[in-house]
Amino acid sequence: MSRTKPGGAAKRYRVPLALLCAVAAFGPLVSGCGIRATSVPVDAGAAPSRVGCVLPGGRESPESGKGTSSVRVYLVCGSRVAPIEREVDMPDGRSSAERLPVARKLLEDLKHPPSPAEEEAGFETAVPEDLTISDGQRGDPDEALRLSTPLDELPSFALAQLVCTYADTAAADANNAVVLGGPAEPSKEGADGGDGGDGAEEQRGEKAGKPLQRFECGTALRTRPEAAETAGTRV
């Protein structure tokens, strides 16, 4: 359906041929003018920007300063998580004694807002500012770490960031897998005025905390972080 201005029928206007030729001055051949008219719209607006997920100048690895190490952390970029290098003051090595200190240092770094250069390249973080991490509880495997938020309540992109950042560090196990769980429930020890015997001890073991899951930083988790919700295997 053709539309006209309110209050009357559409009007026809005669445009001089000279004016048409002047308008087409920069394009593929227009009949009667001898000038080529462009096949691309002239007023197309600004070209859409594309997020490269690479820091300006192609630099991904800053030089380490005194007392700091260059470590790889994963941030959200578009619909995936991607690595960048940051300087973080953290312990060296991969001994089990360093598991919790390394996990805490990396968690704090992930909670920091991206730098201006990182933000310009399209990076952001989904890790909540109030998230904390602690050692596993009684009965947990040695490599277990427990978050202050249940896994099913943590944003899937944040979980993917944690898993991929922890992989290949002291926070992971010998196979670069990361064992995470939600917060532990308060111990009932002493609640009845005694140790409760073996039965009570077994009950406390069952109540130690939310189920643990083992995660690996594979291609699927990096490119589809929403898959983090189902990517773990029960420990």
C-alpha cells in the first residue's frame, strides 16, 4: 500500500535532467548522462563494529613486574570466554599446598573490572564481586574447592571463567581438571553436647556440603559457556 502525506493526494514533481546527472556524478553509467552510478548505497551509515577479543596491538602477554607473574585468565568476550594475560602476584609452582592461595588470587583478579584496553577489545567479567572460595570439607577429595555460591546459582559464564582460569594451575588436579562445589553446610558437631559416635560422624560427612563436580576447560566450554551448567561430572 502506498502512503501519501495527510490532507491530499500524492504530487508529482519534474526533476531536471541536469540535476539527475549532477547527483549521479560519482557512480556506474546512468542512461542519458554518460556517468556511472554506484551499486553500493551511499548513505548506508557506519559499518558494524566487530569484537576481536584481542588486546590493541595484538599484545596478549604483558611483561611481568617484580613480584608478579604473567598468568592466563579467561574473560567473557561476546558469546564465549577468551584468554588474556595479566600480571598477578601469586605463588609459583603447582604443589597442593598452593591450591587455595592460587585459587583465591585468581578469583580476585577475575572479579576486577576489565582495564580500558580490555574493555575496548570487548572483554568483560561475569564473576560476582561477593564470590569467595575455600578448601574442601571433610570427606572431599584433596583437589576440591568450594565456592560461597551453589554451582546451580552461579552464572554459567562465571563458572566457565573459573574453570578455564584454574585449569593448568595449582588450583586444578594433575589432569588439569577443576573440582568445585557449593558452600559446605555448618557442622553439627557438638550440637547435642557430645561427639555422637560413629553414626553422627557419618551423618556429618553426608551433610558436609553440596555435591562436587569435576570440570574440564574444553572447546565446548570455551565457545559455549552456557554449557557449564551441564558440563561437570559428579565426584
